[in-house]
Amino acid sequence: MSEYKSGSNLEKVLRAGHFAFTGECGPPQGANVEHLKEKAGHLKGCVDAVNVTDNQTAVVRMSSWAASIILLQEGLEPNFQMVCRDRNRLAIQSDILGVYSLGIRDMLCLSGDHQKFGNHPEAKNVFDIDSMQLIHTVKTMRDEGKFLNGQDIDAPPELFIGAASNPFAEPFDFRVYRLAKKISAGADFIQTQCIYNMDKFREFIKRAVDMGLHEKCYILAGVTPMKSVGMALYMAKQVPGMDVPDTLIKRLRGAGKGKVAEEGIKFALEQIEEFKEMEGVAGVHLMAIEWEHKVPEIAERAGMLPRPTV
Amino acid sequence: MIVAEPKPIKELLEMVKDFNRILVVGCKGCVTVCNVGGAKEVAILASSIRISRKKMGQEIEVGEHTLERQCDPEYVDELKDMICDYDAVISIACGVGPQFLSERYPSSKIFPGVNTQFMGGAEEHGIWSERCAGCGTCVVHYFGGLCPIARCSKSLLNGPCGGSANGKCEISKDVECIWDLIVRKMMEQDRLDELIEFKPPKSWITARDGGPRRMIREELVK
Ligand code: SF4
Ligand code: SF4
């Protein structure tokens, strides 16, 4: 067996051929370390790695690297997220070296939501490089031991490189090519946007498989259980690039009072069952936003426990 | 052209509230074309100021003059015999105008009468939009002749991002996603392969990021 790229738990689980299961945890809007530990605690033992978001939706929170280190100390494996919105290429490369030095082994590379959505819309955005170039930067640093300027790095950061893919953004026909582009730029694994439109996702993954992309990279399907009809409507109308079919909204409505959340979880479980069998899907990325305490139950009911140790 | 919009009259009145003799200076360049700073707008602004000040019981003398261009010392010179007659000057050229006036006439107080917006063009009469961010190294040929630096909200060179839907940008339904247009155009022209190619980080040295810019064309310098 060839050498690991970073030797992270996530990489080992995927390499061993297990169906991966990752979670997500947003850092607090403050320095409430106890709250962060409590939220993350629910995920312990239930997932292979935990995405730590980076000023998600452009709202200021505890830095993703710091929160990642706290998770690491708590015995979880963080998947450190980095966006290009807030840092130029100097800060990006220095943060990559920093997180690796402190023990982080998984990193997700993103462009980042525009600051217009956040709580500092007046801010200047950076976007010195884009997510594609960020993936390529991490790969160049890791595999060639070089900075963006070509200068040597004495001890290169060994990270398992993640990227995002939104099959539901447009133009749809170009999406699979953009995924391919991220893989050639250096992505080792992909986490998709939350999937609700299964027909469209089946078509997307079929195209990815036809191009052989699933053999070059691990694709984790994004799942976010709906907590309420209000959440479904919000996702459908307000969140850019989200595709929530009316049939799902109807189904949630039909569940009746007090039973919508359970119906949302049931839909998520059905999705996970299908993903387990779907060619091209190597795992599930569960984004239970502010619902971390439900993750053990969902993991259990999805047949994801116990998590493999490799 | 450089596109600008008028500053609110209230803001301008506040700026010149302590002066009783002011000169409004227009420009026959871009700001004339985008109907904000030409001779016609000079006349309109001058009379609005006069009327407002009259109502306030604080009459004012407002001179009017429009230069061929305010970004050229040769034309700016034209003001030399009249500018000393005024306590203050409002330039309604783009941001270059008030600065050229300030530099040429160090003792005059110069105020900007417009908000300079962007480099762009007229989509139709009365509607302008941005096209170029002056990055200093034009690359539009890679993108079907369209500029993602000026026109993508994130200046992505490897777009479109995950927020593109219905041809609109994630930031607003009123903003087109330039990457949607780029992809469609390149696919129509059967140039998908060019778009799939990785575009490396751009050098911003030639852009504003490299510091204020200056250009010397030796062959033109006397
Ligand atoms: S690539 Fe640069 S010079 Fe060309 S249109 Fe865009 S911003 Fe302007
Ligand atoms: S939606 Fe389109 S224009 Fe807006 S940031 Fe994304 S790629 Fe750029």
C-alpha cells in the first residue's frame, strides 16, 4: 500500500474502503470554549472527522484554526476549513503551515460566501486567489515542498486536501467539469453541498462516474436534515445555490404538528441508505447545523456506528 | 468611460455653507457622456445652489465653467484668471478633476460634486454598468471576452462558485453572474477545454495593489 498523504483518520478510513461519515461544528460567536467543547462532544465517536467552519456566511466567529485545535485537544479530528475571502496568499500559506504544525491533518479549501451575507457587509474582501488556486497551493506546498513563489519549504505541511462541490449551482452542465478541475488541482476528497434534489444528484454523480472522477477522489455526499418547514422554505428561497424540491416541502408539511423534525431525519436516513449503495459516493458529510446533539441518534439509526478504526 | 453619479444637493450645500462665491466646473469628457458633469449639469447644479441658498436667506454667487477635460493640465490652465474670484470650487468631473484642480491651484478650496463609480459603459440610455477594474494586465481573452475580475463578486478566475443560480450572482438577484455568461459562451464556441484549464493565481502587481500607478511612455515624453 502506498504512503498516506497526511495519515489523517479520514484518509485512513477512506483508503481502507470504509463508507466515511463526517460531521460539522461551527465555532462560537465569542470565546465560549465550553460551549464549543459541548457541541463537539456530541460528535465524538460518531464521525471520522469534524468540519470546523471558517467565518461561515461571513459572520465573525472564533477562528477556524483555533476551534480546530480545541477539537483536536478534545480527541476529535478537525477538518479545518479555510476561505479565500479573508486572507491574501501570504496569510493563507502561513496559516497552512501553522495548522499543520499544531497537528491538523485535514483541510477543506473554499472561496467563501460573499461578505454581503454576513454581519460586516462593509468589509473589504480579499479573494487574492480563488478556491481552485487554494487547492493547488496546498498541493504544491505538500507534494513539491514549495511556496507559491517557487521557494522551498523546509518541512512541508502534509494535509489531506478537501474541496467543496455544489451540483445544484448553475450552469449545471459545467458543474461536473468544475469538479474535475478541482480534482486535477489537487483535491483528495470532496464534500458536496446539502443534497435535497436526489434526481439531479443522481445525474451529477453519474456524469462524475462516467468521467472516472470517483476513482481519482473520494466524494462525500452532503446531508442536512430539515428541522422544520420554515427551515426548508428558507433553504429553498434564501440560500444561494440550494435546490429544495417542492415534493420535499410537501412531505414535511404532511408530517403533521410536532413530527416535522422526525420526518426530516427520516428523509436524511433514506438518503444515506441510497448513498451507501450509489456508485461514486464514498461517504456522507452530515451537516446538522446547530443540531449537534442529534448526531449520535442519526449516526446510530443510519447504521454508521461504531466508526471504524484503521 | 468613467461613470459617476451626482452627489446629493444637500451634501453639496453643507460643503459650501461657509462660502458666498463659488465656481462650478464641469468637464466635457466621460462625465458629459454619462450626463453628470457636462455644461448642462453645471448650469443645473449652479441654479439649484442659487435657489436653495436664496430660500435659506443666504444668497450666493455661482460661476459656471466647463473645461474640455479636467485631467489635462493644458485645459485646467484655462481657469487661472477666474478661479481667484471665488472662495470655493465644486468640480463635477470624475475624481481626477478635483485633484488636478487642487494641484494646479494650491490656494483654492476644491470640492467634489460627484461620486465616481466605475469604468464601464451604457447598457441603454440611463443604465450604466461596470466592465473593467483596471487590473493592469488584461486577461479577458481567456474568458470569452468577459472580465471576471471586475464583474464576478469574488473575482474568481476558476468560477463559477457554488452560489450561481438562474444566471444571477449569489449576492443579489439584480446582479448577473458573469461566470454563467462566460461558461455558456465558451461552451457555445466549443471552447470548454480552455475553461477546464487551471488558471493560476494572478499577479496583482500591475493593479492598485502594487501601489499608486504611473506610466511613462518614453517616445511621447518631450
Ligand atoms: S482583465 Fe483587468 S484590464 Fe481587462 S477588463 Fe478585467 S480588470 Fe480590466
Ligand atoms: S455567483 Fe457568479 S458572479 Fe457571483 S461570486 Fe459566484 S461566480 Fe462570481
